[in-house]
Amino acid sequence: MTVQVPGESIDSKVSGRLNELRRQVRLKGFRPGRVPMNIIRKRYGDQVREEILQEVMQSSLQEAIGEQELRVAGVTRVEPKPREDTSDFEFTADLEVFPDMPMIDVSDMEVDKPDVGVSEEDVDDMLNTLREQRRSWQPVEAAAAEGYRVHVAYVADLDGERIPDVGQHEIAPVIGQLSSFPQLEEQLSGAEAGTEKEVELTFPDTYRHESLAGKTARVQLTVKAVEEAHLPEVDEEFAESFGVEGGVEQLRSDVRRNLEREMRQAVANRLKQTVTDRLAERYGDFQLPESAVTQEVRQMQSQIQERGNQQPPPAEQLREGAEKRVRLGLLLAEIARQHDIKLDASRVQARIEEMAETYDHPEQVIEVYRSEPRLMDQVENMVLEDQVVDWVLENARVDAKSMTFKELMGQG
């Protein structure tokens, strides 16, 4: 884009700014506000003109973009043209614009919608999971078998080096849960307290002691104890251990409510994934603005760093995911634009309240979201995307697909 600004407009702005400086500048030998204009212009003229040109380029570019009704993704270059004293001021700008999109029609799009509910069996399964979290272990005089915990001490000999150099390492794995270290599980299965054996083991690459990770060593094992799990009864004391007042019935009610919230979120996630996949298949063949992809990569790197306090991966590793997110974002935004879908403030409030429910002091969480613009932007974007997905579901061919809660959650 080439933008032209009348030269007299530039000169007028420069003169105005110099007059302001003249009233403010203090120079030795002149009273305040009495410095001759030729001195002000000589000393500050070039600097003021450069500042004015930068301001004019920014404002004039935005005006030109608005007049041309361009949907700009980014400005990659702004460069002034050489100017004669009597000519107008011109500059050129390289812009990346969002692609023109076709009218999006979903009337023949097929979407499977999960038809699912939370059963009493699902509640029982979750209560059993909670019992597992509160299980206790008691020593038994028996051979280690599936579900038993084995307290074992060991010393490794790696190329003549004793590990550890003093004492023993101790671990307490559960038989049946050692998929990452099947060799060790095989040696411990059937062992009793007091069993000692020397074996050769190849430790997993992810083993917690770095000196042994991925290494093969001779290992002296000593089984100190074999323990059996005991699960607590689901009674009033059990409910109170989770901070629930009202006994077992209230605990079951709370568990059901939590499962139903997980179910709603899982259904929404699956529908959104299906809808966005269908949209990408049908309308996703368009060139992406490079600046939008670059910005998305930077945002992903920032999010990774904030979550894990670690060095984010290089941009090229994130590019494919960034392109997918930008493409889907453009498609969803285009549907909202074409069909005049406006952000529903009540749904934003409901989403914040739902997220806050999982915290001990939900009112404080709500206040944090309300006072932090970045968090509010994230919630509003999620809600608007949900509204677009809802519009697609209202206008597409939706078939109910019966499934259990476990199948929905990927546990079936």
C-alpha cells in the first residue's frame, strides 16, 4: 500500500510542535519563551520532523486500512519515500491480510453427538477410586502377587562401581503396576519377606536414579516386607475425610455432580473437536498470514514457559500446531462474522463460575478473572468459540451416538 499525505499538513504539524517547544525550552541568554524560532528549528527541527513523520505514518496507515476495509493480520514494513521540499509526503507499507473466505454452509455436515449419562455404577467406580486413594498397607506373610506392595532394598554393581556407594536404595512398587520395569516385577513376583537374590537388570531410561537410567547392572535385591492393601469402608468417617458433611449420601451426590461436570466438558470437547475437524476438511485450504502464525508460535512458547517454568521448544517444533490453531481460529471467527454471532455475556459469567466451583473460595477466583484482562480475554474467546460450535450443531445434521461414561472418557 502506498499512502500520500499533503506536504503542508506535515509542515503545519512540525511548526506547531516547534512552537510548543519554543514555549518550554530554556536556553542560556534567552528569556523563557523568547528563544528565536530559527534557533529552535535549527536545534530541534530534524528530530521533531522525524517524530511527526512516524506519528503520521501510523495514523495515516490506519485510516487507509479502514477506508479500504482491509482485514490486516500484520504490518511487515513501513518505509517513507524520498521527499522534495515542495512535494507531498509518501510512504509504502507491506501488509499481510487475512484471506477472503467463502460463505460457510454446514447444512449437509454430519456430526455425531454423544448420548451419555452418569450411572450409579459410574458413581460406585469413582468411590472405589477414592477408596484407593485412602488405602492403607499391612504386612502379610505371603508371596507377592498382583496388587501386593513389595518393600525392597537393593545395591547395584555397575562396572565395578557400587551404587549407592553407602547404604542401599529402597523402593516399594506394587505388583501389576511396573509396566515400565517388567524385569524387576518378574523378579519380585512370588517373593516373600526376607527373600534375597542377585540378578542382572536393565534399568528403564527414565529411572529415577540417573546413574542407573538405561544401564545394565548386577543387582542384589533384599525383600524387606510384602504388604496387602486394605480399603476403607464408604461410611460417614470416609465422607468426612474428604471434607464432606452429610454422610455417604451427600458424598455420592457430590461425586455425581463432579462426574456430570466432567461429562459435560468431555461432550463439549468432543463436539468441538468434531466440528473443527469437519470445518478444516471442508474450508481449511487457504494460505495463512505468516505474521499470525509467528504470533501464535510466540504465544504457545510463552504459555509453555509459564506452565512449566522451563525453556520452550524452538519455533519450528511448534509451527504445525500453531498453523492448525490459526486456521481454526480464522474459520470460527469467519462463521461468527458471517452469521452475526455476538458474545453472550451471561455465558461468560457462567463459564467463570463453573471454573471457580472447583476451588475452595470460588468468589475469590471469580474476582481474579474479573480483574485480569488477559484471563477475561481467554474466557471470552472460549465462550465465543462455543457459541460458534453451537451454531454449527443447530444447522448441521446431528446424530445421537449412545455411549457409556467410560467410553466418553476414554476408559472403555
